[in-house]
Amino acid sequence: MNHPRLSGQSLTVFDDLSNDQDEEALGLDRGDEHRSIPINGILKQHQFRNNAISTAKYSIYTFVPKFLYEQFRRYANVFFLFVALMQQIPGVSPTGRFTTAVPLVFILVVSAIKEIFEDFKRHVEDRAVNRSKVKALRRVNEEGPSQWVDIMWNEVVVGDFLKITSGQFFPADMILLSSSETERMCYIETANLDGETNLKVRQAPKDLPVWMKSDDLEKVTGVVNCENPNRHLYEFSGNIQLDQGLAQKAIPVNNDAILLRGAILKNTSWVFGFVIYTGHESKLMMNSTAPPLKRSTVDKLTNKQIIMMFMILIIISLISAIASEIWNKGNEFLLFIPWKDGVPVNFGFNFLTFTILYNNLIPISLQVALEVVRYVQASYINQDMEMYHEETDTPAKARTSNLNEELGAVRYIFSDKTGTLTSNIMEFKRCSIGGQTFGDTETGMDPSQIESILRCKDKLSEQVRNFFTLMAVCHTVVPEPSPESSELTYQAASPDEGALVKGAAKVGFVFTTRKPAECTIEIFGERKTYEILNVIDFTSSRKRMSIIVRTPEDRIILMCKGADTMIYERLSDRNDSSQTDVVLEHLEMFATDGLRTLCLAAVEISAEEYEEWRIEYDKASTAILNREEKIAIVADRIEQNLILYGASAIEDRLQDGVPETIADLLRAHIKVWVLTGDKQETAINIGYSTRLLSNDIELLVINEEGLDATRDCVRKHLSQRRHLLHQENNIGLIIDGKTLTHALHSEVLADFVELSLAVKCLICCRVSPMQKAEIVDMVRQKTDAITLAIGDGANDVAMIQAAHVGVGISGMEGLQAACSSDYSIAQFRFLRRLLFVHGAWNHNRLCKLILYSFHKNVCLYLIEMWFAIYSGWSGQTLFERWTIAMYNVFFTALPPLAIGLFDRTCSAQTMMNFPELYRPEQHEIVFNRKTFWVWITNSVYHSLVLYFISMFLMTQDVAWSHGRDGGYLMLGNMCYTYVVITVCLKAGLEMNAWSWPVHAAIWGSIGCWFLFLWLYSNFWRWFPIGADMAGMDWMVFSSALFWFGCLFVPVAALLLDLCVIVLRRTTCKTLAMAIRESEIQDADSVPLTSNAKHRFNETARLIRNAFRTPSMSPTQTSTYRSAGEPCSSSSQQDVELKHGYAFSQEEHGVMSQGDLIRHTDSTRKKPKGL
């Protein structure tokens, strides 16, 4: 059914407005391109993008060209296509016309099936997103009124009215029209977009009429004018023109009224929205990039070596063709060689013949083996129950198999914070009151303990009462009664405030009601109402929030909570210095446990003092110029002589196993960078709680405004610490998104790259999705390191796609990151197993498979060159045609599969216990240019030994009873047998773990050749194929020299390999060898890494002791005030970091925190939005 507002013709008024209306009146700059959308009008068909999104690599129309491009980026496929075409020239190919074409087509078909299967799963996941349901205002029948009906996301079009309810994602970018809340505001969570955990307030344009029902929306006519789609998340300009008789009124719309796709509606029953951008034109999708066609580093290196092998093939083909010319011209006088007079030798044909003869030096079976092995390896990941998350019923999933080996060589991990490292859950755990600590990091607060203290009417009882009263009153939280029960639900824009209010309620101080000018709390059944006089907003520069209330006893109290640096410098001399010192010690202890801390204080104000201050505050609040600065100055005057009530400690709950995982990643010499859209204090606090940062680390904090200041700051850090940066150091770098913009400028980039790559860890905060991708791309461009990005939100998609390997967390923020990733897991802790087990195994297996595939092919097909020396460079093959064709298909197909699927350095548990085993993989010891050519040289040596010893054994021809001698095929089959045995045993030498599939692959391959030789030698009796091989089995198997050679020749060829292995395992033993030997002997491997391995609990204990520095008294406030050197961490900031201060709340939003409170009434019945 067509959309009711889509038509082949546009509305006349729409065309007139878009062409004739004065652009200045639209609120848009003259000359800027913009779009106009009729309200309840008719849209042109296909005028705007639909709302369907796709994260898949292919579509029906793009599959063939994209797939062929991807396949023929591999030079091996290009080469084999060339050979297959050359084989079609009559008289050129010594091996037949289809011996290359058929395997090449088979390779492409297998690869296509794998790609289709993997991409089909992406299409299924995209379909699940596109078919999510949302309520849209649609006319069910032509005569009836419009109703809210459920439609799928991909049916949403520009110009739709949508109704979103609490907890739902916004399916498109919309203008907020109305909501269930007062002042038509709503709360949204944008963690999926920018990583910030605090809720943001959005408000409908103030001059819009009040539309609370579908009937109201149905009658609206006019036009929405807005800028064209762009990726700026925090910028929007446009207006709404409503038809009001003959006149039209333009209502401005800015970013405060925009609801972006990917955000979630929170703490709001419902909203009405008008769709302006859909699908890939939404700001979220424009911050993503097209799904890239990724290739592994091993693939790229293999490609380069294939080019070298191709050049060598061309060289030896030229040498063979030249030698053929010389031979032919030098032997024309020999009468027994039939030469045709007047027929010149064709050098070009000879060259093509030798090229085809030697073409299998590049293994055509390699691509098939890689595709099969990678697919099975991916299934290992999918079926690994150790990475299955039972709570959410989410297994690990490999969405592509082309990057399995990259997981084993990662050197940089870029991680999001919100939802990736943390669980998006904050909980009040501990506090410090009156010199004592309450609560436990594991279990939290004990209500019975608090209640028993309050029964005692002593000083501590009063301090506890004041502390929790402040927690229950000083905030902007809104209580909502649950419709199902009498329990209260707290709607908080700040997750920290939500945790504090819930923590107070847990111990008996329950916040029950909020009205525009008062709030009510209930303390163990006793209700108290506080009149709210003023709210002084939290800002990142003030680092505190205050509220002035009138108590039930008619006292005026200023309650304040904030950073310890801000609170302590405003404390009164009446505070007990011993208790304030103890609170500082407790703050350090809380910070050591990774908790977010705030100090709570208050002061009583006389009525006269308050009235004088209120007049000044009202003037500052209405100032036209420098309003924020004036408010801060006036607020600072009243926030003095505070009495410290204590300190709170909130846990920003980490996902299980995050600290241990990061510790193990660091032990594996993997650098971990945290890229988050959250605030700097929050990001640093998480850095400490995850143990990415420790107290002894030197933090370089770069927060600069301009390009010049950023350049000077970066260069200063480089010059002061250059002697430390190019060695193992303990330096961390913190930078915010605004400064990062300048740091990535061409003038600063080189110095910033040098600094960032040299430090131990880096934390980027307040960064946009594209900045995350730019950071990843910077490391990719400036280093050869393999990068991995991990995140769970839509704001992480660009970063995930920019990295060599993208890992998505199937978390609370939706599935878009997981759908766009290469691998998805349910929890960050599963990354350890993904890298240390699957990554290390797959890297080792794939590298060995590639090296072995080249080895076995060079070992056989180079023998054709040695034989050409004795065959007059005629292009005659030593081996029968079909035995050549079957070599890679049957006789040596299983050993590389066994290596790729069953080999392992150590057991999975050992790999997890010893992250140090991961290091050789990331340092490219297993596969690099040097290793590749060592293998090739060894295979050349093997081919020489195998051919010339076989020649020696056949020096004297033997005549069998039927009168035939063996001829060249006897030599060929003997030599072929020795090659098969040798390359199969070579695979066994390279295996670290023998199992029954390995035995079956090696011995079965050898047996398969003997069976084939017997069957093929007798095949001619029934079919006219292989007449030259008739009776060959009897001649070969009856030769004593043949059986002697089976024992002697492979041993002779592999003797050098055996010597190298013995030498390595005795005099050059690696850590992996030592641990593997201990594992085989069932011994304890721990002593082998005793110097490198430390248990996490011990590390945590040492860090905790390191945190316990001499405390600071209130009189030492100069330390808080002192400004550090430019671009360095100030001592004030150092103290805040050490004491764990962190607080999240939206700043400079559409509505101040004071206005938010004054417009909130929790007792008001909310409209239903019918």
C-alpha cells in the first residue's frame, strides 16, 4: 500500500514556498541549500531517502562487481585467470586446457558461497532493525480520521508524525512537537550517539501551538524548512511555517528541539515528533561510513610475495625458453632427432609452455584452503561456550571470516567506555560521615546500621541525618509512582544524582514528591517538605551544584555537592580539621576502588543575607552580556563557610572481568586507548577503576583552545620527556575532543602522533564518532600495527569500520555496532579469549598454512625444471598429467587443512593464563617476508634432494618380465611418491599438537596416493584414459629401489629440518616451547613466567598502598588554588583525579536545572497523548 502523502505530483503551495519565500525569513542563510517539507501535504515520489538502513557489504545488484573486484584484488587469482586463458591456445599447454580453469572456477564459487552466507546474516540483522515497530499517524481509510497505527521503521518517511513512548529508540531524526511533560519537554539518552551517560532535555519550539491529540496534528498545515542532511550532531537550523489564514508565521527551530535517530526516550511517557531526516540521511548514519571491504595484513603480505613468486616464475620461464633455443640450435646436426626443415622454433610459444608448466609454483589450492579453514575457524568462535553470555542468551559471532588471523596480531585496542567497559549502572556504595566510613564496595549500604545510628541522639547521629537529608534534597530528580505498585521510580537527568537519591531512599530517606517550589522527603515515616528558593546549576567549570531551601523549621540552608577541590577551599574554620583530614583519606581509598566521589557540605544563611544575595543573583541571571560569568561570581559569594557533611562514593559499575581483561591485554604488550564521548573526569575515573591508569602513572592532560596553544603544548611535552618516550614508560595522555581537532591538524599531527604512540595509554574524551574513526585511521596510517576497535553504540560504528578488526558489543545501546562489526561478543571480558585463544591459534594456523602451501607446491613443481635440464628443455612433464592435477586436490589437500584447523601452540586454558604467549604473534615472528623466503629456500633444497637422489636410484634401467623398462614415468612416479611422503611428514614436523584428525590427514594422504597409483594403473582396462600408466603399479611396487627410497629419500630431505628443530628446542627455546613442554609433561607452568606474571589482586593491593599519600588539611588550600604550568596538569586537577571526583550532568541545555525544577510537578496527572 502506498504512503498516503507520497505522490507523483507535489503540492502547489510547497513549490511556491520553496521557490519564492525569502530565505532570511526562513532562518537560513541566503544561498544555503535547504529542504522544505510540507506538513500533511503531498511529497514527490522518491523525493527523500527511505528509512531502511543497510550494514551489509553486498546487495543483489552490487554483488557480482564487488565480489569480482574483491577476488581479483588477489594477484594469485589474476595470474591463474591469465594461465587459464593461455591454456586455451592450441599446442601451447603441456598440461591440458582445463587444469587451471576448473580449479579457478571452483575457488570463485566456494568464495562466493561463503560471502553470500556471511552477508545474508547481515541482511537478516538489518531486516530485524528495519522491521522494528513504531506508531505513526496514518489514515486507515480515506473517509475516516487519522489514527496511531504500528508501522515498520523502513516504512517511515519524511513528513510523518510519530509517537514514541518511554524506552523506545527514535527511528529517524525528528522535530519534537509535544510531550507528556510540562513545557512540552522530554528526556533523551544519547549514549548511543555520543557516549554520554547523562540524560539531556529537549523541548518543543515555544511558539508552537499545543498539540496533545492526533486530531490536533491532523489539522495542521504548513511547511518545515530545514538545512540539508549533514553529520553535525549538535547543530541544526530551520523553522516551521504554519498556515494561519492568509498570513504565515515562521517559528524558529534549533538543536534543542531535535530528536536524533539512535537516541532513546527516557523518563517521559510519550512524545510527538515530525520526521525530517530518514535512513542514511539521518545524522547518525551520516556519521557512519560505508561498510569497507577489509583484507587481513597476512593477505596483503601474501599478495606481495605472490608478485615476487610471479617474477621468479617469469625469470625461470625465460631461462627455460632461452635454454630451449640454445639446445635446439646446437643439436640440429643430430640425425636421429626429426627436424622439419624451414620451420623455425617459436620462442614465444616455448615461453608460454614453460609458464604454464611452472604456474603451480603459485598454489592455486591456497585460496580454497584459506576459505574452508577460515569458515570453520569462524564456526569455532560461534560455538565457543566460554564466550556465551547466559544472562542475555548471546553467543559470540564471527560476522566475517576473512580477518580471523588479524585477531592474533593486534597491537592497539580502541575501546568505547559507556556500555563497553561499563554496564551503564550507577549505584551508591559507600560514604564517609563524621570520620567513619559506611557501606561496602561489594554489598553497598546497610540500612539497619544507619537506622541504629539515628536512634542514638549524639553528634554522629546528627551528622548522618544531615548527610542523607542533603542527598535526598539537593538534586533535580523527579519521583514517579509506579502504576503497578506503590513503589517510586526516580527519573534523573544525571545518573550520579539518580544513584544518590536511590541510595538515600535505601537507608530510609525517601524523596517522595516534587512540586515547582518545594520537595518532600520521608525519613522513616516522617514527612518533611522543603521550600526550594534557588538552584545554582552545575557546570564543568564550577564543578559543584547548590540548592537553597527553607526547612520545615523555617531555616534557610544552602546545600552543596561537588568536587573536593571546590568544597574544601570553601570550608569554614569551624570544621573539625581531624575529620576533614580523614575524609580526604577516605576519598583516596574510594578512588582506589574506582568509585566516583563527591563532597557534601552545607551552611545556614540568615534571611537578610539571603535577600541581599537573591537580588544580586536575579540581576546576574537576567544579564545580557557575560551572564554565566556573573552568575558564577555571585554564586561564589554565597557558597562560603561551608560545613563538611561528608563524602559519597558511587560505583559506575564495570562489566564483569574488565580490570582483569585490561591487565592481561597490557601484559600481552597491547596498548589500550579509551575513546569516549563522556566527560574528562568520568573517563579518567573509569581509567583508574579499570586499572588502565594507576597512581604512579604521570598524566599529561591537554585541554587547549586554539591551534597554536595545542601545537606549543604537544611540543613542550615532547621536548621535556623525549628521553622517556622511546622506551617503556609510565606516562598517560588525556585529551579532549576540542583539542583533538587541533592536534589532528597537519601542523601538529606529526608531533601528536609521536607523543601519542610513545605513551603507555591514551584517553580521548568528549570526542565525536568521526573523531574516533580519525584516531584509529591516524594509527593505521602512521604505523604498521594492527588495530582493533570495540564498542556497543551507533556512535562507535565509524571507529569499528575504520579499524583492521571491528568488535561490537551486543549491549544495551542496540545492535547497530554489533551489526556493523566483524566480530560481536556480549561482554568486554570475552575479548581475552577472542584474542588470546582464537586469535593466537588462528594467526599461527593461517600463517603456517600459507607457508606450507607454497612449500609443497615449490617442492613438486620445481622438479619439472630440474627434469627439463635432462629433457632437452622440451617442456615435457616428468609426471603424468592427472597426477599433477590431483596433487593439490587429493594427495596434499588434507595436511594444510589439518594445520589450519587443529594445530595449536598450547591449550586454551594455558593461552588464557599466560598472555605473554600472545606476544610472538603480534611481533610477526610466525609470518613475515624473511620467514616466507626461508620456507621457499627450504622447499628448493627439498626439490633438489628429492629429484637428484631419485635420478641416482634410476641410473641403471631395469627391464621387467614384460619387456618394458620403467622410462621417464617410472622415475616420475618414484619421485612423486617421495614428494608426497616428504611434504606430508613436513606437515607433521610443523604441527605443535597431534590429534587423530592430524594423523588421519598425514597418513591418509600418503595412503591415498598409493591407492590412486594402483587404481589408475589399471584404469585403462575399462576406460581409454591413462594408457601410459598401464602396469605402472606393478613396476613400481616390485622395485626394491623404490621401497628403499621410500625410507631413505624423505629422511634425507627432512634431515636439515630435524636438525633445526632440535637446535631450536635445546639452545634457542622460546617461552612458548617451554610452556608447551611443561604442559605435555603435565607440569606446573607458572614458574616459567614468574618474573612476568603477577596476580591481579596483588597488583590492586600495591596500587592501593601507593594511593595512600599524606593527607591535606583544609588550611592547605593553596594547593587547590595553585595553577600548574600551561598545558600541564594543574595540582588542583591532580588532587581531583587522585580523589576520584566525577559527576555527569547536561550543561547549557535547553532548560537550566533551576527552570527544570520549577516546571516539574510529580503530582500532576500526565496527558495520554491519544
